Amino acid sequence: MHNIMKIGIDILGIDEPSRIINFVNSYKDDEVELYVYGLEENLNQITKTENIIKNVCTEEVLMSDDAARVHRKKKDASMIRMLADLNNDVIDVAISGGSTGAFMASSLFMLGRIEGISKPGLASLLPTRSEHKFLFTDLGANVEAKPDDLVNYAKLGQLYMKYIYNIETPSVALLNVGVEESKGNKVYKEAHKLLKEDITNFKGNIEAREILEHKYDIVIADGFAGNILLKSIEGVASSLGKMIKGIFLENLITKISALLVKKGITAFKKKFDYSEYGGAFLLGIKKPSIKIHGSSDENALYYAVQQAKQIHKTKLYGIMIETMEKGETN
Amino acid sequence: MHNIMKIGIDILGIDEPSRIINFVNSYKDDEVELYVYGLEENLNQITKTENIIKNVCTEEVLMSDDAARVHRKKKDASMIRMLADLNNDVIDVAISGGSTGAFMASSLFMLGRIEGISKPGLASLLPTRSEHKFLFTDLGANVEAKPDDLVNYAKLGQLYMKYIYNIETPSVALLNVGVEESKGNKVYKEAHKLLKEDITNFKGNIEAREILEHKYDIVIADGFAGNILLKSIEGVASSLGKMIKGIFLENLITKISALLVKKGITAFKKKFDYSEYGGAFLLGIKKPSIKIHGSSDENALYYAVQQAKQIHKTKLYGIMIETMEKGETN
């Protein structure tokens, strides 16, 4: 079979590795060869034999490992072995649910930065109140972002949304403390100026208040504010969810009420279940490594593999490298 | 009557000035003399005569005014006249619902900074999922905060919570992108170190994910991240509220369901109605000026006046000035 894609999956790192085993055993796709990385005991549970390459590893990246050094200290850990194979073109795309810090640092050190990128930013699709989804970056990789970094995230984000979602010229907004150009600190004021000059379809600032309401394709922030925003969306949604659950559980009447709106509540929860959005990825590194949530299930894995296929088929990373080298966009 | 408090109220600036007129006309309090500032047409509607001093102004601070210059350009605007009276000890505390930018800049320029404070921070009480409330600063006054600024907000915040809420040694947490000491950018890493050295009962970092769940008395952030956090809490709560409303309005069955949980939903909404928490105020200026929301009603004004009384009775601002001059805390 020619032109088969090679997708790496790190069995360790997610809360329930059995979910990955289930996914691998049942996944049918003639276009894809799955390279799985795990301990022998994990790999022994894989019963599927076709289009599976098992890579027996003896180590595991733990949350307690030093993120910046783990790629040198645990060379036989599943995440590290997989990233090494990605770097050596043994596989085309890598998927891991392990420690975000280790994933980001190891991807950066092992796969390398695209020319012109000083610090990559972590990107992911996020939901809004409508069906609209948007690419948000940086989720927390670069907490000392410079204005140029933010412009680069916009450029690379536009390529991602263009090639993966067929949006011709994706719109870009800058997270800020007000919509006026003059708002923000020095980094944001300068970033606003540069984005206005360099980015076609730059729409100006967006306030955090509008983050679940807007229609932009891409929202840009530094890793500090971006991480605060991401976690406050998650935290407020979770806290309010608990409060609403409390309201429904109060007595028999309210429990009946809960049954009556069950369908709507399920749809509501599904919206904030990010698993169908694919994983997060570093904008600015040379090869595609995808970070899925530690709580990922078979469904989340399925979408991450589809995302990996799209990234590979569209030759997105080659285009990113070429675009940044030429210093051009669009 | 001796020892009567003089509280200034800016009639303009809130969405419905009639709310202030109603409040003033019905407020009964022998301890307080209300100094009201507004246009002649507003003041004519005040029928109460006892303990009322009317200050006829000819101008109004507008959202479109240059915040940094309005105190020099519109000296006869109600907000500016009131702040001038506060600075000249004609009144003891000032309350305004006008433009936050103009309020912050004019308070800073007209009332002056406390010695040792480089840039004041905007503070306000915020709710959590439980009954617990906490003081959050900076909401957006100082978007280029230095580590020392954050330490000063902790010191002044502790005095506020001690004198206004009788908490002996209020606990302090630093908003950050992770709980570990090593997390954050340079400003936050250095701030963490200084807070640990200087602040009794400093509890370390708090992630945005926990912002509606924690038990700290004070949470500190720079004005950029703080503003992003505040607005994302408001925005996510508002967006999710709309989604839930949509679920309940879908059909007759779901509308019946809504009736069954009406009590709980009303209590839920009340929690995110900040009006009973008093207004926001700048930590680090010499005199107490209180910023209420533009959408404030009679209830919000009532609580702002109670907050003003507490601030004046406890001599909080004198204590803040003295503490910072001595360079001591607690």
C-alpha cells in the first residue's frame, strides 16, 4: 500500500490507557498505520494486528518529571520515543495525552522551531455559545510573549484555519482589556499595531467578556493571559454547572424539573466537552505533535486521529515552514 | 449634630439617574449628610430637605471624554466637583457610577497616591460558589504592574479586609498559571517570592480554574490578567445564563420545568448581582472614592453608602497611609 499515513499514539499519559487500547483495537482505516508506544503490558492488550506497529518502551513520563529535562532523562519513555520517531520521519504525526509541560518542552527541544519563531504558542479550538468554534492561542506555552510572537501566532493560526477548515482568509482578534486600539500594556499596544499592519482580516481587540459570543476564527493572546482566560472559562463553567446541579437536586419537584430539561442539559454539557475539537498543538514547531486531554476517551482519540490525518494530507507543516521562511502570509 | 459623616453622590454617570434620586429621597440615616452632585434638572427632583446638600453642576463626564484629562477639562462636571470636594475635606467619601477610566484617572490625579505606592490598583469584592466573598485586585487599573505593586495590593487589601470585615489576618493568594512557585512570567515569579517574604498568611498561587471555588480572603493579580479574569467570569456567566435560558424556553415542558426551579434560579442570579457587595475602589490613593456599576439601582447605592460609612468610621484610609509610610504590615 502506498502513501499510507503513520500516526503515533502514546498509550501512557491519559488517565485510562485502556481507552486507547479500545480505540486502537476497533479503529478501521486503510489510510492509517498506527504506531503505538507503551509498556509491554499495555501493548500485549492490543489484539488488532493489521496496520499496527508496536513500540515497547520501558519508561513513562510522569507529572512529577522535570518538563524541560525529561526528553534527555527518560529517552525510553513512550512520549519521548514517539517524538524521536516523529523527528526522524518514522511517523508523520504524534498524539499524546501526557503532561502538558513535558509535551510542550519535549516537542520544542526534539522537533525544533520553525525559522523566524522565537517561542511557539499552544493552540486549540474552543467553543462559543453558538455552533461557531475558534482557534485560541497561546494557551500557556509562552508567558513572556513579545509583540512579534503574537503576530506569528496570527500568521500560523491563519494557515491552520485555512488548510484544516477551508476558511480562505480567517479573521483574527487580539484578546485585550478593551476594544480601543489604545488599550492594554506595552506588549499588546505594539502587537495591535503590528497585527493591523501585517495581518489581512485583523479585526481588532476582543474583550474576555465576549469570548463565548464572538464570530472570529482566531483569537490571539500571550500565554499568561491566555492561560488565565482558558482556565477561567473552564472553572466558571464547572462551578456554575455544580450550582445548577445543586438547584436541580434540591427536592423532588426540582428533580422532576431536571428530567424535563435533560435533553437540553446534555447538549449543553456536550458543548463544553472539548473531545470532538481535536487536540492542542504548538504553533511554531517543525513537526505536528498533538496534545490530547488526560481525560480523553475513545471519542477524543478518534477526533485527534482525524485531525492528524488532515494535518498530514494538507501538508500544513511544510506550508507553515515555507511561509515563515519567506516571511509571507496568505 | 456632631460627628456626622459627609458622603458625596454623583447623580450622573449611572444608566438611570432617577434611581439615585429615588434612593436619596427615601434614605433615612441620622449619621449621614448626603452631598449630591448633578445638573440642576436632576437636583430639582430631590424632594428631601434634611441632611441634603445640593451641588449644582453644569457639566457631565461622558464615556467619550479623555479619561486622563477630564479632571482638567471639565472642572464643573459632577464627578470632578465631587472629587475636588473630597480632596478639600468638604466631604468624607465619594460615590460615582461614571466612566471607570475617568473615575480612576481623576481619583488618582486629584486625590493623590499614598507614599510608597507607584500605581494604585482597582479592588472589589467578588463572589464564589459558596457564601464566601473575596477581595480581588487589580481589576484593570495597572496593566504594567511590577512585583512591588502586587505586594502593596496585598498589604492594602489586608487592611481593607481587616478593618471592614474584621478578619484578623486575611489570607492572600496570587493569581497564576499554576500552583507551583516556579510558575508564571518574571513579574509573577518575583511577586511570589516577595509575597512569601513580606505577607503574613500568604497562601501561594491560585489558578483561574479555582476562582469560584476557593476560600482565600484576597486574590492579587496585575491589571491586565485581572481584567481578563473579571471579564471572563462575567462573560462566561452571562453566556451560560443565556444558554440555560434557551434550554428552558424550548417548549411547554421545559417552560414548566423552569417554573419548578424558579426559586433556585433567582438565588443563583442574585449571587452574580454584585450590587450588595459595595463598589470598587482604588487601593493606594489617599482618600476614599467608590466606583459603583453604571447599572446600579437603589439597592446598590444603599450598599455603597454602607461601605462608605464603614470606611469612614474605621478611619481605614488614615491607617493605610500610616502603614505604608512606616513600611509595616499587620
